[in-house]
Amino acid sequence: MNFLLETGRTGSVRFLYTEGEEITYRDGKQVYVYGNKEMFTAVENPAGPGSCRVIRSTMGGNKTVFYLKHNGRYYIFTSLKLLSAISYQCRFQDDPELISEFIYNGFIRTKDTLVRDVYKLLPEEYLEIEAGELNIHRLERTKANRQKVSLDQMYERERTIINSYIDLALSKKGQVNLAISGGFDSNLILHFLKEREIPSCGFSVGAARGLDETGVAANLCAHAGNVSLRKGSVGPKIRERLEEIVETLEGNLYERGIFLQYALAKLLKEEHVRYILLGEGADQVFNRNFYDRKAPPYLTNYNDNPYELGAMVVLKKSVLMLEAFGITGLYPFISRKMQDLGAEIMEENGVSKIRQKEMCRKYFDDETNSLVGKNPGSTSLCALFRDSEDEEAFIAKVKETNEFYDPSFRISYKYGPGESELDYYLCLEYLRIFKKIFCSG
């Protein structure tokens, strides 16, 4: 699902490359759509009279949209690999402040990327080309809309939304699949599957070292009774796939959850899964700050900047990794109707979806309530190493060979001692590999 657009010297627009699109018509204009219901990128009116627009869903779309001005022409594209079609050589971003921002946050919050002179659309932006000129505009985002909503009303609204996604999964002519963890969100999807007595298959990823949710997931599936479970694992062999992971993510982001996402996508591919229901986005949509339009600061975090982190990290790593394995994710919690609900109960939810958890606890049975929420979160990075000696050897090698290592750099301890050091050195390796793959010359 990629494209490369070029503007001509006369102001015309044409595709140099496109694949995976669905062609529709809107207001008499041709539209190329890449993606699915809630995570899509669309090119409106390519090669037609008037302006050409590139728009995405409000959560940043399924792809990053890059743009570049080269030899007097604009190029708009969804993969750095497509630049070979115009013989453009990527140059690594050598701005120390931007590199530090990437290390601290896992992404660059501005239009800049890890490639010099190549820029990206931010999540709530769209692009318009008219008479050969490129302009960036802002999309209308869901606004705060405080309302009194009872737990029963919440339940009925979420049941309708999630059931529409279950129906979509059923329409794909295969078993219904869902990612299952010990958290509230995936278990709410499981709850509605159980309510409808729909047999399904759950997928959960854990680790031999550190946090492992697969045991809780297994108990939850056994209790539900209508779902089988397939387990995957994050281990040292996943770290050996770091180059493949970096190539898939194309420098968009680094975050410790990319290893779990890779393991999940690999497991789904092995099980011949094509569509899967996921709980991503609930932590963001049910955070009051999701509806705040303030520009994110240099240092971002999940509580204060849920929209940016959701669009540029949480969903991006999931969508890109799944698509690389030919899998489509279905995300009910980021639907516009779910955002409308989140906007109404934003104050009650605070920054930790308080009201949403309250609703789940009311409708979950006692056994589910006793299991859910025990060990939610990403697998620990220590799972990528055999033991502490393996960790120390990795860090020593990075210090010795990685050009991005700076002994004066102040590590952010957002994950606590041990985990934060591994996160830092793995990010340095991510940058080294990205430069080697995309900017080696």
C-alpha cells in the first residue's frame, strides 16, 4: 500500500508508482484509497483538473506521508524506498537536537524526519497541490464536548461500536481473531465476542524474562470459553531481527514495544491470519488531554500528549508492522464514534481512563475482574537478552562501535534503571542501522 506522486513543471500531478489502492469516486473526482475503515491514506483527484489532495484519517493514517522538493518538482510518497525511482540519494539528518529528540521521545514531533530535506505530514494535517505548488492544511479534530453519560449508556454505545468491528471481522470469511492481553481494552472486545457466542482465536505475546502477560491471557481465554489462544514470545532471536524491524518502520519511530509488535505480526503470519481486532488507542481516546490542541513540547509523554503519542507511536508501530506481514488491523477504539464518546466523558476519565475502567468492571464478571489489569504493558527489553552478561556485552559493543554514542548524553529514566539503559542503547543501534540502510550512499 504505497504510492509516489510527482508534480510536473506545468503544475500537473501524476503517479510514478502506486500499489494496493482501491479506486472510488467522490463528488465526481477519482480517489485512490490505501488502508481500511479507520486507518487510511487517500489521494484525491490525481491527474485530474483542479487541485490534488493527500488526506489521511485523523489518527495519522496507515502510512507516513513524506514530501520532498527535488529539481524543481515536488514528490509525495509513503516509503523512503520509492526514492530510488527518481535516483534520489537520502542524506542522514545531522541536526544534533533532532537526533536527541528522537532518542528521548522515539519520534520527531515536527515535520522533520531522519532524512535531511525529506519532511512528513503531521497526524492532523493534509496536503494539497494546486498549480504545481504544495500547501499544508489542518484537519478538523474531535473537540471536547462534556456531557453526562451513565455507565449503562457508555456500555450500549461501546457495544454498538465494537460489534460493528466484529461484524467487519466476520465479513472477511475467516475466524475472528483478536490480540489479547491482561488489560481492559482487549478484554472488552473479548467480552462482546463472548456475549454473542462467537468462536474466536486470541493471540498473545510474552517473554521468558521480565513482564509476561500470556499467563493472564491464557486464564482469561479459558474463562471466556469461546476463544482458543496462540502464544508468541519476545526473545534474543527477535533482537537479531532488528535490521528487518528498522527497515519496516523506516525511521518513523523507535519505542520498546516494536519488538512485541514484530513478534505478534510474525506469529499472525505463521497462523495465516489476515485480519485482527486490536485494543490500541483506548488509552489515548479515553484520556482528557487527547482533546487538547496544544502543540507538544520537546519532551512528550503519554499522559500529557496522548494524541501525538497515539498517532505517531502506538498506532504507527502496530499498523506498519502488521502491513509488512500482509495483515490488516481493526481498531474500534479509535473510531470517530468512540472519540465522540471520549470527548463527552473526558473529565471523568482523567488521564488514566478512570470512567472507562469503571464501566468495564461493572459489566465484566467477577472472575474476569479478578484477572484483568494485573500485568498490563509492553514486554521488558531484558527479554531480548539471554542474561545480564548478554546485556552488558551488548552495551559495551554499542559504546565501542556506534557513532551515535555520546558518554555525556543524559539518559531519560522513564522506564526505571536497567530498562532505560537498554532502551537507550537499542535506540542508538536503531539509528545506526537506519543510516546504513537508507543513507549509506
